[in-house]
Amino acid sequence: MDWLTHWLANGEGSWQLLALSFATVFLAELGDKSQLAAIALSGNSKSPTAVFVGTSVALVTASAIGVVVGGGAALVLPTVWVKGAAAIGFAVLGIRLLWPKPSDEAEN
């Protein structure tokens, strides 16, 4: 963890951004499909350590892809556009989750 202290002490990072990133991803991952898959895999496995390592590497890889794509987009596009696109994407997902499907209305 010496690298982390050095990174944050030299102004290259921010404790606030680190905490915000951790909290956001931690809360987003609670109870989602990947956590349920990890629970199912570890419950049927004789090696929960392998499940932990595999799921951890998968989450780190997915996060790395997101950071690289987001960072690359921020280099090409204005930051406000990247944030706007993310906000619109979350709004569309939220509305889609709340909007009933035609088959759901017929069942009621």
C-alpha cells in the first residue's frame, strides 16, 4: 500500500475520489447478478478461494475496461458530454426498469 500513499500524497490521486469510486462500485455491486453468481458458484464449489479470485479478477478487468474507455472518451470529447451520456444511459435504464412491458400489463 506504499504506492497508494505515495500516489495520493503527491497530488496524483485524491482520497475523496478513491472513496467515492469505492462506495459507488461497492453499492452498485451489492445484490447484482455477478454477486449472486459468485454466491451460487461458491456454494457448489470445494474451492471458494478460486471463486473469490476469479470473480475479483473479472470485476477488476471490467472496471479497467470502463476506466480506459471513459478516460479515452474524455480525451476526445468534452467531459460534460461524457458525464451527460452516462447520466442519460442511467436514466434510460431506470425508466426501462420501471416501465411495464405489454405482457406485464396483460397479466394483471
